[in-house]
Amino acid sequence: MSRVSSSVRDPQEKKRLSYERDYRNVSEYPHAFRRKWPRNKARANRAFRRAEKQFIELDDDTRLADLRREVLLKWEPIVLREWVERRRRD
């Protein structure tokens, strides 16, 4: 059985790459996500369907193509380096 190892062998290099690539969630209530995300997604979908229905009733197909659903961010991502710097300042 062979082990799969990282191409980066140097621990300092691994730490530097981790600081640049990893992200943290900086929301006020991170565990409320499982309750809030479905609610926010449903609200955005309802708003989109409502706007779509209004356009269909107006028979305006040219503007219907321009209609887009609200873009939702699941969380506010922050790079690990910035998160650590914030924690050190506070």
C-alpha cells in the first residue's frame, strides 16, 4: 500500500500556502446557517418567480431574457491570513 504525499515537503511552505488558499467563515452566527440558508434561498426564488410572472402577464419577452435571480452568497469568505490578523488585533 503506497502513501500519497503532498508535493510540498517544506512545513514553512505548507503553512504559507495554507494562509493564502484556506478560507474562514466570519459570520456573526455561523451555526445559524442551516436555518437561514434555506430561508434566504426560498425568498430569492419567490422574488424571481414573482418578477417572472409580472413579465409574462405584460407579454414582454425581450425583458424576460434579462431577468436574473438574485445572487446569494452562502457566507462571507475571508482568507485565513486576514482572519489571523484580525484575531491578533482584537
